[in-house]
Amino acid sequence: MTKKIATREAYGQELVRLGADNKDVVVLDADLSKSTKTHDFMKNHPDRFFNMGIAEGNMMAVAAGLAAVGKIPFASTFAVFATGRAFEQIRNSICYPRLNVKIAATHAGVTVGEDGGSHQSIEDIAIMRSLPGMTVFVPADAVETAAAIRAAAEIKGPVYIRLGRSGVPVLHGEDFNFIPGEAVTLREGTDVAIIATGIMVSAALEAAETLAAEGISAMVLDVHTIKPLDIFAIVEAARKCGAVVTAEEHSIIGGLGSAVAETLSEHQPVPLQRVGVRDTFGESGKPAELLQHFGLTAANIAEAARKAVSKKK
Amino acid sequence: MDEKITNLKERAKAIRRHIITMLGEAGSGHPGGSLSAADIVSALFFDTMKLDPEKPDWPGRDRFVLSKGHAAPVLYAALAEKGFLPIEELLTLRKLGSRLQGHPDMKKLPGVEMSTGSLGQGISAAVGMAMGLRLDGGDQRVYALLGDGEAQEGQVWEAAMAAGHFKLDNLTAFLDYNNLQIDGPVDVVMNVAPLNDKWRAFNWHVIEIDGHDMAQILKAIEEAHATKSKPTVIIAKTIKGKGVSFMEDQVGWHGNAPKPEQVEQALKELA
């Protein structure tokens, strides 16, 4: 059994290190610091931590003001509140003036679990990638998360980082090289390309194993940056394999699946199957049960891959 | 003191003339709330704030956030008078390619500290600026100008709560209380009174003044500077459209530009 770490845990730990290295880094939270793990930063750098209370809209615009005077604010809350409640503050006070604010949103997707559909953000990627100038990171594991946090601090401008509540396998080694906007080929293949993001990357690797046993050679592409999207890598994968499957813990409307569909229809039309939440809200349950319930497992990806392959001319 | 007040009043009049001229040229925009804030803005830009038009990014400068962003003409006029942009550029207001957007855009025009226009957000940004500047131990001050209708936005009170909580005594907010918003009198559309008690309840120091009395404006700013461990709000009773007889206290002049003959008449009154 590989080691499992939630990406929010990795965020909290990296934030402490980043704060030690860069005194301009400040952190804001909206009364969820123990859940988002910014609590670790508060303990280590109390003068640069601001609990803004349960007022997410104000928190985002305050972060904009901090950025306007040279700080590098990381603002954290659950993804559903960050991108839903505070959408217009992110749009008008952060993205429109291209201010240097990092939004690290945790508890994205259905693996929030028992809290249910009100708290399970399945549309945040769609919302954030529609904003001009926004960088969108969806890390797949703890290593990618730490690297994305570092990269976010280096980028001059708004960044959205999507993080999860539940433990996920560590896929990358210490030597992993995270380049913003550059997708990572985790497995070579020739029959179908599985393009995955976030916690679905490990499921994609598992699906590729299953498919290999059936004689289907599946490539796995880890798209940790949804925006700017690695169009070149996606088109190349489609050209090489002739069939594509996308996998995300997000609605199939507006997220990775949509972004890939847009890209392929313009540049390299091939049969495409999207694995994701199918235009419905989440509900209470254990994370593993919910992944099963909403069709977000390795088995679902493998099935989608068989379908995509069967549609090849 | 008398001379200073005379000069600031003259400056406010010049700002008002610019507002009329640029709105007439633009053919759209918001004269009423720009004119009501002209005296406050004159005091801040020509007496109170440390600014250097030659170095708009000078870190030691004070910050001004126009939270009621639709009053952009009053800000542009003050910036032009101060030397941040050529006076003649005011005539590009709201035109394609202009640095003078319909609502202030900090990416386009130096001297604009925050992009505003979506009501309620500027005051939050000002809170963030005050927090950040204090963290660095600087003595810069942050000034925000809000509308009275804007106080209907819940975010204003989220920001007020945070500023009181963090005891931001380097933050001063002006509330331009002209009692008119697009749909009618503020107390008819959605009453915001009592504003003084509301701000006090959010742990602010509250000063109430006549927003067209220059001596009162300067005295209130002095009092705000002397107030420790609390942000200060200066609730300024004003007249929407102040300085132009046919615009004064008329709701119709919230968001309509004057026609050429009206520009002429207004400029005569402001001569």
C-alpha cells in the first residue's frame, strides 16, 4: 500500500516553509484554519496570519489590498465558498487588476464526504478557468501540491490551487520537476490517452494497468495545470493514440473534460469520453463510496477507455 | 489657515469644472456623486495625503481607494490637478483605448491604487492595504471613500468588522452621505440610517461633518489621525450634484451626462 497524504496536508506544511523563506507571504483564512491546514502557518508565523472570520467575500478583497501593498497573500477556505460565495471579489478585486493573490481552496470535489452536496465543489475549475489571467493548479498528490505552492508564490498574478480533503497516494518522487503549464506523461501508451487531473490521476494509472492486461496500451497524462492548458501535450497525445479519456473529480461541464474537448475539436478531433460528475450535485457518504456512486473510479476510467477505443475509425 | 481653505476650495471648484467638462465630452457617466465628493477629495489630495506624481509607485505614499468607483471623474480630476496625468487627457474618459475607464482601473492609470466599481469591495481592499502597511511598520495612511447607497452592501460591514477587529488606526473612511442613489432617496430605497450607530457598533471612531465645509473636513481628518487603536469613519453630509444648481439634490443626475448647453451653464456657475 502506497503512502496516502491529503493535498491540504501538504499545502499546510509547505506554506510554513514558504513563510520562513519569504517574509512577504501572508495567510488569510475564514474560520476553517484547522481544516484548510493554514493553522500550521498561524502557529509558526502568527504575525502574518489573519483569521478573517466567516466572511469570504471580504477576505478575498482584503487579500487584494494586501497584494496591492506588496504582500503575497494566500487566502484559504473551502472551494465551494472561495469560488462561489467570493466569485465576484475574485473577479473584480483580484483578477481584473491582476493582483498577486493565491487562492488555496481545500475540500474540493465529492471526497469531502459526509458533509454532503452543499460542501462538495464540483464547479470550481469551470468558474476559475473562465477568468482572464487566472492560473489554475489541480495537484494530484502531496509532492505536486508542495511544488504548486512554491510555483504559485513565484508567479506574479492570481493563482487558484484546488486541494482535497481526503488522503491520496503519493505518485511522484522527491526529484519531481513541476513546471507550471506543462503536463506530465506518467505512462506511455499508443491506443488511448487518459488525461487526468487531481486525485483522478492515481485512478488513471490504475485503469491503465487494467487495460494493459487486456492488451490495450493506455497513455496517462497528468494535467496539474488546467490554465494555461498544455495544448501541445494534449494534441500530441490525441494524435498518437487516436482516442482520449478525461478524468476529473469535477463536473464534466466546464472542467478538464470541457477544456480538452474544446482543444481537440479545434486541433485534433478524436473519439473522446469524459469521466466526471454528470451534471448533478454531490451527497453525503464516505469518500470511497461517493467516488463509486458518481462513477469516478479506475474501473469507470477503464470502461470509458474501452468505449473510446471502440469508436476509433 | 484661511488661505489654505481658500486654496482648497478653489481646487475643489477646478475639480468640479473638470468633472463637468469630461462628462460632457464622454456623453455618459456619474456627475452627481462625483460633485458631492469634490470637497473631500480636494482636501485629501491637496492637503492631507503624501503623494508624488513623479513617482506614483513610491512605497512611502498614502493610499486612496475610491470604493464608490462610479465617482471615477472626481478621482481622475484630482489626479490630473495633482500632475499624475495631463489635464487634456481627462477628455478621453470612457473612450476606447483610454486610461480613464468608466470605473477606476489601477492597471491602466498610475495614481489609481485599486480597481473599483463593484460596490463594497474597495473598502475591503483598503482594509487589506492598512493591514499590509502596518505589518511593515510604515506610517503611511489609507483613505477610502464610500457612498451611502454602498452601505447597503453586506461586504461594507464585513470590512468594517475586520477593520475594527484589527484596530486599524491607519485607516480612515469617508462616507459621502448625499442621500440619493439611482432609484431614489437612500432612506426610501433601503434605509441605511442610523449610520453613526452602525459604525460605532463595529468599533470605529465616528465623526459627523458637513462634507462641503472645508474647515470641518480638515478638522475631522486631524481628529482621525489623532485617534489610536480604532479606524475612523467621517460621515459627511453632502448634496448630490453640489456646485451646479440644476443638478443639486436631483436623483436624475446620478448617472447622466450633461448636454453641451448644460455643460456651458454648469461651467458658468463654477467659474
